[in-house]
Amino acid sequence: MTHVQVPVTDSLLAALRKAPHEVGPEILLAAAIHWYQQGIISMGRAAEAAGLDRPAFLSELARRRIDVFVVDEDDLTRELNHG
């Protein structure tokens, strides 16, 4: 496994009201959600990146009111034109 260091300012920690040890998992989750929404990674890979199993990742998406299904507009157009 590769580890990446991300600098976080004290003012960000204060604004988030998080301790330093809480921010790492939060950043991983935010990145995983972003990459999943962009269609860059699958839901399973996003859950793995966030350090969660798939049901926990789905629950987190629901808690944050984030669409579970990501639809590519080009794929949708192709599907609709074939129907």
C-alpha cells in the first residue's frame, strides 16, 4: 500500500471541528465519493478507497443525499436512441 501525506492547516481543522486523526478518513471518503460521482471509479472501488465495505459506503451516500447511481449522459443518450 502506498501512503500519501496531505498537509492540513490548523484553521481547516478548526473550521471542520475535527482532530487531526479524524481528517484523514474524512478526506479519503470525500475523494472516493468525488471519484465515484465523476465515474472515474466503480462503487466497489470507491468503498475500498474510503476504507468501507460496500453497504457502509452506500449508507454514507444515502446519509449525504448523494445519488447512488451515476449515469453518463452519452451512455443514456445511446440507450434512449436504441429503445
